[in-house]
Amino acid sequence: MRNPLCIFRYLSENLPINFPDLILKELSRLQKDLSRPLKILDLGAGPGRYWKENKLANFLISTKSELTLFDASEEFEKESFPYGMSVIRKLGLVPEDLKQIPEDNYDFVLAIDLIEHLPKSHGYSLLYEVDRISKYSSALLTPNGFVWQPPSLNNPYNAHLSGWLPTELHKLGWKIQRGQTGLKPLYGPYGLAKYKKANWLILETLALFKIISFRAPTLAFSFIAINRRKNMRIEKHS
């Protein structure tokens, strides 16, 4: 019998509230509407290990969808994926190298923990490009506001250079939002809990707030935001 004192930890791990679940939900919706394999672009993908999770991997294989992993580092190019997955690696920097991609080239564009690593002005450029190259839907995952984070020892790109609020992205079109990680005051750099010695009560409390903040992204440490409607563009500004 499951220890009742661990119920919130169990729920936080098994309810469909984590970003891979939300990605799968959005991809499933698109594939159902389009009735064909999808073209997916993951920006700043790194090793892309969350695509190996059973649900996402099974979706890509069963729908014969094509996944492109875009990153600035060559070290991830030899990362292997389950048999049957169609995975393409592209090397480049955001946002500048995205300008080479044709408009509406991907059905779904994803940027997980990326925009906060760019200066604010470059972040806006990234949003413009994501909106341009995504045909039907795009999603961003980022901390809620600026979170101090210096470069890690093995990754100079890991520093945070800007912060984004749910209200900001909502105004720009990324209106479907869900909180991630947990309650904002309880977490610090790298999304790590501030409690170094966590007993069962603290762990249960963190898990409970993770569940609650899912529906309250303004209170969460981080949030995922989805845009299903492209912003208007004109040929020439006079």
C-alpha cells in the first residue's frame, strides 16, 4: 500500500501537469486536426532527452512525424534516439540563424528554457522568428520573471540574461499558460529547491504547491505558454 504521506509527490509525478505532457497534448491536437505527420522544431534543444520519454517517442514513431533539434553546440550531435524516430540535427544560433528558415516551415515550434538566456532585445527577435516559422502552434517554457543564474562550469550559454512574465507573453500571443516547477519563492537558480535538507513534510509541501501552481502560472517558478494564432504581418510599412 502506498504511504499516504507521499500522496502529493505521487500526484505531482503522475498527473499530466509536466511540460512533456503538455507538449504531447498539443502535438496530439495538431496531428488530429491535420491528419498527417507533423514537422516539429525544437530550439535550443540540447540533447533533447525528453523526446525519448515513452509517450513522446511513441507519438513521433506512430505518427511518423519529423523532429528537428536546433542547438548551438556540436556536442549533442551523436545523441542516439529510439529506433523509428525521424530526428534531424541543425547547428546554429538563435535568433540570427532562424532567419534562414522559410516562413510557416514547421507545424509546431518549441523553445524550452531558451529565451531567458538571451538579452531582452534578442528575446523579442526570437519571438518574431518563432511566430514567423511556426505555421499552427508554438510553445515557450521559461522562468517567471528574471532568475539570477550564472554560466555553469561546462556551458557558457547557461547564464540568464533576461526575464519574462506570463502577462508579457500573454499580450504577445502566447495566451495558453500553465505553471511549472512549483511556487516561485521556493525555488532558485537552475530551478533547484531552496531547501537543502528536505524532510518528508517539505517534499510533500513542494509537490502540493507544484500541483496548485499549475493552474496559477503567475505564482509559479516557471511557466509554459502556447500560441495557436499567428500575429498579423504586412508586406511593407509605409
